[in-house]
Amino acid sequence: MAIHSMTGFGRASGHSGAWGWAWEIRTVNSKGLDLRLRLPPG
């Protein structure tokens, strides 16, 4: 049996004191990686 497709996804969020954070990571068929990090302005 051969694997023809592979997809991965992860998400996390949290806070530390007055700071909040969230991140997402995705990969589709091992062709690329999409990494996003969001921080509050300022």
C-alpha cells in the first residue's frame, strides 16, 4: 500500500499576562508549509 496524499493541520492559542497569541500550521501533500502567527498590534 502506498500513501498518495498526506495532509496535516495544527492550531494553538493562549495568553501570558497581558499578551495573547494564536498560531496555525498546515501542510498539504508535502508540497508546502503555511505557517501563521498572530500577535496583537502595538
